[in-house]
Amino acid sequence: MKEVTIKFTLNGRRAKVDVPSHWTLLRLLREKLGLTGTKEGCGIGECGACTVLLDGMPVNACLVLVPKIEGREVETIEGLGSRESLHPLQKSFIDHGAVQCGFCTPGILMSSRALLENNPHPSREEVKEAISGHLCRCTGYQQIIEAIEAVGRKA
Amino acid sequence: MRFALCPLRFNNMIIPPFDYKIPKALDEACRLLWQADGKAKIIAGGTDLVIGLRNGDLYPQSLIDITKIEELRKIEEKNGTVSIGAAVTHSEIASSPLLRKFGKILSEAASEIGSPQIRNLGTIGWNIINASPAADTIPPLMVLDAMAKVVSKEGEKEVPLGQLFKGAYQTSLKPYEILVQIKFQKPPSDMKSSFVRLARREAMAIARMSVAIALRMGQKKGLTEDIRISLGAVTPTPQRMSDVEAYLKGKYPDEELLKMASKKVSEAVIRRTGIRPSTSYKRPVVEALFIRAMRKALEE
């Protein structure tokens, strides 16, 4: 077992951690850093619940081994808006009833954030494509799509 | 039995310990791989590998991450040759203006792999080396007549892509060899192409069947001058449908001809795989998918 020191940017702040080199980013976030907003749904990169942004790109944190994030930017759901000041996406999700159990929500919010960063006014097809790596067992996706589209329209 | 080999069992998140090395240059990577004597694995995106580590399917002593090696990350066109580094991701291939222009069929195929998250990490190198019969980048590369550049401490070599595959999930690569680049000739500007894919879902689903077609209509009005066909997920290793290509060449591709050709396609597949329980389903579907791909290419 080898521990490595990883320096990276986490939600805009410089971070330095000592962590076993075989850990996934998901495990680092949840178990070492206490950032449990990112969820483990399947552990094999098929459900999207563990989605975080790596250099602005949505990735499955369960598939990223920690040495890979050296020198890179990681954004998690904890970095999206705040309790006092919700991100427009978060507000829209609430307004459109896009959150039921909430388990898939952090991942989908991260993918939507990346979508709107690159494409502020996405079409319905583009929204669907952006969330195509996410499973939701509760909502049936309709409200989620509408919530994201609504933010795209307002921007 | 496998579990006994994994030293750390914890909450289904077990991944066995290993050394993680990130070489900055190709010769360093080759050296590390050579020295590891079969006990190291190359990692790029890791979307398949990390799962293998978790399952206990793989237990290397070290991983060699090749994503920081500049030359493996480039998409270039020089003197009519398009080259793609093995560590280029599917997202990069899907969105590359260069490839959308000079390798459209590959770009389109790459854009349908997995999900956005998978495409942001997964690379063309692994898609090839893993040699899954259902790999999506391979049929397009077969119709583009791609060459694979392989490097090791022993030197470098370029082989036609099709020659890399020995069987399903088996390549002829030695443990100390690294696939570094894929290249193909810039297609002529009047080349039309299409890639169609059949899967259980619209996304995040392995291809059950795919067809890649590239063709050129000649000066002689409406006759096919050049045609390349390769199917995915229906044969253990990739191949070009050379008999069907020869059949279609020089002829006018009307519905009748396409229908005849589609029968030859399904016959060729069955000759290769033998009759299986799924054949009575797959035969008409292969034929229909082939015709769909032909129509799509012709309409371009």
C-alpha cells in the first residue's frame, strides 16, 4: 500500500491530501474529505450518481483513481451555490419538482452545470444528451429536463 | 478464491494496492513497462480498467498512466495523413473540428459511446486494445483503412489495424508493447460515410450490432466507385466485407441491389460465426441495418 500526496483544486480552493494511491476520487471525497454530496450508486460508472467535474468536464468519480487528479480542478456539488444563495439550477430543480428522493440530483446538477457553461441555451435534445449518463428512479426525467431548459431560457 | 488474492476487502470498494506511475515521455513509459515484466498495466481513462481492478479481474503491481504523454494526446493532419494519439478521449474525437471534417464516421461513432462522463475519460487506445467485438471505434477505423502504431523497448512498428486482433478480447500485442497512435489517409472530399448502431438504449448501452460504411460515387453517373463495409458486434474480430464490397463496386445502388447485398452481408456474418440461437433474429436485423446504413451514406 502506497500513500501519495495529491495537490489539486477543490471547489476553487487549493487542496493537499495524503491518500492511498489506489483510492478512487469518490472514496477520497466521501471518506477522507467528508464531502458526501457525491453519491455512490453503482460504483462502475453507469448510473452517474457520482458525477463531479474534472477540469470542467463531467466524469464518474468512482472511475477516477486519485493520482489522476494531481494539479487538476475538481468541482463537487458542495461547490454549487450555497444554503443562503442557491445556484439557478438548484432553484429551478426545486421549482419544477425535479427532486424526489434526491439521490441522483447532485450528479445531474453537476452535468447540467457543465452543459450550461459550454452551451448557455441548450435545446431539449442537448439537455437530454447531457443527462444521458444519469439514472433517476423517481422522477421519470421530465421535470429534470424542464428544470434545466428553464435555466437555459432565462440566461 | 479470487477474493483471497485481494488484500483489502472493504465495503465493495476494494481495489487492490499498486504503484501508480505517470511517465512524461513515451520512452519512459516503455522502459517502465519493460521492467515490470508483465506485472504492470497501462491506464489511460480507466473506465474499464478501474472496474476490472474492483472485480479482482486484474491485480497488477503497478499502473502506468499514459495520459500525460504529449504525443499520445494529439489529433493532427500532416501531408494527407490524419493521426490520433492513443490517449485521445472519445469526447475529443467527437468534437474535434479536424476529425469532423476528415474522419466524420469516426467522430460520429465516438459520440455514441457510453455517456458524456465515460467519453470524457475513455480513450480510443483502450477501445482498440480491449478488442471487444462490440467496440464502436473499430468498424469506422476499418473502413478508413487505419494503421496502428505500436511502440516498445524493441522499437516501433505500424500494422494495419485489422492485423492487431487475434480473437474476441485478444490482440497480438505483447505485454511490453504500447499502442500509441492510430493513423489513416485523409479521405477524398467526395467520400460519403455512415455509422449506424443498434443497442438496447439510446445511451449507456453496448452496441448489439453496428455497420460502418464509406463509399464514393464515381464520375460515371450513379455508379459506386469505391465502397468499404465493416460490421461491429457480430463477429469475434473485425473484418471488412470484401466480397460484398466487390459485389457492389461499379454498380448502381438501387433498392434491388441493396437488398441482394444485404443478404450477402448476413451470409458472410453467418459463415464466420456459424448458426447460433440468435441467428434467426440477427439475420434480418443485420440485413436491415446494412440497408439503413447504405441509405444514410448515399443520402449524404
